[in-house]
Amino acid sequence: MKVSERRRREVIDALRRGTVPSAGLDLLAVGLDRFTEALDGELNTATQGGSVFKAVRGEYGSGKTFFARWLAERAKQQGMAVAEVQISETETPLHRLETVYRRLCENLSTAEFPPSALRSIIDAWMFTLEEDALSAGVSESDSEELDRAVESLLEKRLAEVSRSAPTFAAALRGYRTAVATGDPATAEGVLAWLGGQPHVSASAKRAAGVRGDLDHFGALGFLQGLLTVLRDSGHPGLLLVLDEVETLQRVRSDVRDKALNALRQLVDEIDSGRFPGLYVLITGTPAFFDGHQGLQRLPPLASRLAADFTTDPRFDNPRAVQIRLPGFTRDGLLELGGRVRDLYAVGASPRVPDLVGDDYVALLAEAVAGSLGGRVGVAPRVFLKKLVGDVLDRVDQFPDFDPREHYRLTVGSGELNEVERNALSVDDVELDLT
């Protein structure tokens, strides 16, 4: 497999920990080819100034988080910025859009910059304004004229945003002034305020000419402003992933109704064209989309996200507003195990492919799935963690280790997540792989 050592190590290290890798997911994307053409077309729509809302449904363990991060990689390949926000009752309640916006800014990343890339993006935007002013004939040696020209460009490009969120433009001016005058403390404070952070010092807000903290309604205006800054700094769009939306089913009914209404508002705003360049992806379980404690509580929202899943899954429409992940099959699990083994073998001992052949990968996969009640769809995380940490690492490091002779699979409830524990029929399972 042609892959850099750094990328290979990042993927292998994440699988060893039992987590979804943050990059290199195309190396592990089994069964997602059916979605590629449609999703790439939607990403292209966003980069061309359109906007998209997409819902992904799947049972726990079906790979929704993997799917979202795989799509995020594809978005970055098209130059888009990406932010993944985990919805939760306490940390990030969906009905408080100002909190969602704050998490968005904290997790904002691009192909060049890790989270939080907000400062890098705004600095790049400021630089672009100066370059555009110089290209228009302004003399670099005349600092006052350059400042006026940049200020004029700033006002012009944020004119539409200023109508709905005038403080966003004001804060950008304040940030630029603080940077230009060598006042890093004020610049940091104003940047934090632009990112929706609370408790910004009064002196920083006063210097930027803004007051108070960001609220629910102002968050949408700030999102609009951020999209403008992204576009002008070379990023044609933003993929916003709202993960684990199904947690809304566990909150109080009044909070749930507020959250669903906020989601409906966001869908309507996207449909109206207010957010050019925005692609919003939400993930949830079938119970959330179909149950009375989820989407069905708000019929207008349910109708907007409705899709036909009565036919054979083979004929699901990947262009629909809602798509479903079928989860892993036995063949898919074996293909994934083979890919990981081959990826590991690139820089490892030649014993790896010799002792961990396809037959052994199949044996381990079936054993892990069997320990989880035969639920193949729940098995991938545990299977890959065992494959890398218990088998491949030992074969690579110990010349006399033979997995068929020296390894016995043990799956303990302490190493499983809630869904995996529910599938485990006993507290500890040992399976002979010889």
C-alpha cells in the first residue's frame, strides 16, 4: 500500500486505542463506494456557493462517526474547512446555537491547520485583503492609504453579513486594529469573542466596539460571517458535522422540542440560501428519525428529512436528504481486517503477512463477532483493536510469537462500550483460536 509512514502510524495507533482515526480513513473505507459519487457532487455544490443538509442514520456501531470523518477528509481535499460537533445535553445542547457555534470554532480545521484553525483563517483573510488592496494599485509604502483600502474592502465584503450581524464585522475591525498596533492581549480577547467564547474581558470588547456575549439568534449571523471569511481566505465552504443527535431523545421534553425547532430553523435557513458554502451533516439512530421521542415530535422537520427506506437497501438513493448505513457484513469485516493487516505490514516484520494471513483474519473476526452475540455490525472496533494490539504488534515484536499457538482471545466487559457490553452475553469470554 502506497502511504506515508506518518499517515500509516496515525491510523494504526488510533486502531490500537480502539478509536476512529482522525485521518487516512480512505484506507479503511469499506462499503462506502456507493455513496462517493453523490456525496462528492454535494460537496461540489457547497464549494460552488450552494448549501446542503444531509442526515445519516444507522444503528449504534454501524460506523456513523467513521462515515462523518471520511466525508470530512473528502471535504478537505476540495479545500473546505471542517468542524465536528458532538451534541450532548450538558456540553453542547442543540437548542443553544451559540454553544454549537462556539464548539464549531473550537473544532474548526482545514487540510493545513488542526483545530482550532480560527486564528489562522482570520489572519489569512486579513492578508488576502491587503494583497487585494495592493493589487488594486495602493502603495505598500503608504500605510494610511493601505489601511483605508483594507477597511473599505472589509466593509464591502461583509456588507451583507453586517445587516444581520453588525458586531461580527466590528469585531473583525477591532482584531485587525489590535494586531496592527501590537496589542496581543486585546487581539486574543477579540478573537475569542469572534469564536463565541463567553467571559471575554470588557476592555477587549470595548476596544472592538462590541458588547455582551453571543446569543442564540446572533450565532446564525456569526456563522454567515465565518463563511464569508472562509471563502475569501481560500476555503470555498464549511462541512459542519453534528454528531450523536439522537441524544436529544434523553433530554426533557421541553428541551427536546427547543432543540428540534432549532434544527428545523437551521434546515430552513439552509434551504433559503442564507449560508452559501455550508454543508451540514447530522447523524442519528433509526429510533431518533422514526420514533415519537425524536424527529417525529416535530412533523414539519420530519417531513423535510423524510426518505423511503421500504425498498431493498441495495436500491437506497444516496442523493436523498437522508441516507442509511447498513452496517458491516461478514465479508466487509474480513475485507477491513485484510486492509489493516496489509497497512500494518508495510513497515513491519515479514512475519506479519506470513502468520496473519486471510484465514487467520477470518478466524479472529468470527471469534470477535461470536463473542458479541454474532452481531457483526457491533464487532469492527473490538476486532480491529484486538487485531492490531493483541496480534499484529506481538507478531512484529516477538520472533517466537505465533498467534495460533500463543494467543487466546479474551473479551472483557471492561474494555467495551455500552453497545458492545449489551451484546456480550457474559462478563468475560475466552475463545480458542488455535
